[in-house]
Amino acid sequence: MARAILERSPADQTEVLVAQSDAALTRFTHEVTNQNVAARGVEISVRAILDGQTGVASSNSVDDNDLRALVERAVAIARLAPKDPLQPPLPVGKTAPAPPNAYVDATAQASPERRAAICGALFDAAEHAECWCAGYASTSSSGYTVANSNGALASFDGTDAAVNVKMIGADSSGWAEAHATDVECIDARTIAARAVDKSLRSAAPHSVEPGAWSVILEPAAFGELLAYLAGHFSAQSYDEGSSFCSDGLERRYFGENVSIFDDYAHPLAPGMPFDFEGFPTQRLALVENGIVRNVVTDSYYAHKLEVENTGHALPAPNSYGPQPLHLVVAPGTASLDELIANTERGLLVTRFWYIRTVDQKQAIVTGMTRDGTFLIERGRIAGGVRNLRFNQSILEALRSCEFSSEPRRTAGYGFSTVVPAVKIEGFTFTSATEF
């Protein structure tokens, strides 16, 4: 299909993206499935470039006449667009093999009954613990093909499975998740037990005073925080001055133990080995021992900044520029239990909720703890505490921190990352809640 569309285009340069998805989700609450949905579709996007003018059009129809009209529409849009003198040639194609286990047939073929069995294990645990639960189980497969008139032709198939559950008691809640490309790697009973344990142990929570605390963020909380740092490593953000590292690369912004990578081939989260221009994605050190080494680029920003293309383009058009989509934080040497045991007084945070940016350049964000916040006293969990609001610079948080030795994949709306738990000194909570 991509080749056929290219042959029809009269533009100077043409790029075709064919994206296919087959996604299903089973959502539940109070131990009843209340939503069971599945969607399968294909979307074709055509980018036409004529003498520096760019037009993009998309369609979800594979009808031959509609594809012909799609090309014509992209060309017509290009003729009306302003000319960009910095528009580079589309990248020439290169080989980009997929990492192992990115696609698992069992996940692609997972039935509603398979997802129902996962949910059933969660329901059993909730009823046994006298909680009620809410959450979802999902399975999906996706395929992408990118082709352009300069010879790029790359294709990838991937799968994903996820479980997210909250166990809710009379005055407490506990949360757990799991993500994998292989649905058979998801152990619903273990996930349920983790959420139940957090709910029961955080019962009868008491209040603690806001202020600067030693905190231990479990991977879900840390991953949510890190997602707000990802855009700072975009060449667009760097070039426009909105990134913390716009002041210069090869500088130390974090503690010496902080190393952050973009790695599409990490075994916990194998993903697409090329970007949405069909160019191979580099496995890249963004931060190395606290020093920012690189920002990610696409063909446009590689040309504009006169640097190498790292293969991190998003689908055109977009307002974000190139982005790191596979963040990985290097683990430490201590286990999570050891981090807790070495904390005289602090807080253990299961997850965050409703994070929003306060100051983009300084990477200051605000948000809430949720679904399992615990007091640590003399190296032991001393019970649940009511949730708190924080106001914190991510940069400052990662200047005095210690990582656990146990990386985990965590994900949310629009992000997926592999991170360990992290202990942070002087994490600032500004107010407390009544729940």
C-alpha cells in the first residue's frame, strides 16, 4: 500500500505512514465488567513536500479512489503552505531490525475470555480481602510501515498487555499495575495481592505535616514524574529555550549516580526500532553520571542544528518536535527493602496523580500522592498517611537521590518507561488532604 501511494504522488518528496491497530480493553468496577470494547483500524498519512512547502493529509479508508484523493489533498495543502527554507530532504532508508519479543502472538490473539480470566483473579482477591476494586485489563497489537520517495522503507509489528487495579477499603486504597509485550507474563494474582496489601496496610491513615521529607518513590510514582522530564530532551525544546538543558549540554544537572537512556530495545519494554520518518532510532545516553550528553533529533532538527539525526521523529505534523519515547533510568545497588530500612523517617509513595507543570524551564511540577502513601519510622513501615500535595523541581530531586536495584516498566497516558524505585532527600510537600 505504501509503495503504491508513493508511485501516485507528483510531489518533489513524499512520505507515507500506514498505521494499523487492534486494541481491546476490559474495564471493571465493584467486581463487575462494565465496559468491554475492541477497535481495529488503519490510518494512512501522506506528507507531500514541494520546494520547501509541506502538506499532510490522512485517511482511514483503503479504497483505491480514496487513496488517490488522499495524495491529491496532501499536494493541494502543500501548495497553500508557507515555504520553510530549513526543510531538509526526507531521510534515506536504512535497515532497523526489531528487538526480541517486541511482538508476541499470544497477546495479539488474546480473547475477551483471557482478559476476563485476569479480571476474575482480581475480583477473587478483592472479595477475599473485603475490598472492592476498579481497573482494567488490555491487550493490543499494532503495526507501522513508513516509506518515502528517497528509499526509506521500514515496517514494525508490536504487542502490548496491561493490567491496572485499585483495591478500595473503608478508608484506604491500594494500587498495582503490570505491563508486558507478552500477556502470559502478567500474573494477575501477584498484582492483586500487591494492591490488597497496600490497601490493608494503609487503613486508618493519619495526617503528617507538609514540608521537606525523605521520600521513596516506587516505580509508578517515579515514572509519572520522569514523564514530565522527557520533553526537555527534545532538540526542539532545547533549541527554543524551554528545556532546562538549553543553557548547554555536557554540563552536570543531576547527581553523579543519575544516568538516563533512551533505549527502544530494553528487554522490559522492547519497541519500534525506527522513528515515524522510517529512520533507525539510536539507543542514546541522554544523561550520563549526572551530565546531559544528548538531546534527540529528527531530520529537521538535525539539519537545523547541524548535528546527527538520532531517529526520534514523531508523525508529521506535530507541535512537539522529536521525542524520547523509551526512557530508561539506570538502577542502583540497594533493594527497595534496603532503601526503606536505611530511612530513619520518611514517606513511601506508591503513585502520583494529576501532575501538572508549574515552571517548565526549571522542571517544577505539582501533584498528589494516591493509593498507598506510608510513613517510614526507624526503617520500617509505620502505617498509612493521608495524601499530600507536592511542589517539586525534578532537577533538584535528582541531585540528591538513590536508586533501587530493581527496574520495572511503568506506563500511563502517553508514556512508558523503565525505572527503579528512588529515594529522594528534601522532597517538598506543600499541603495535606483529608483522605
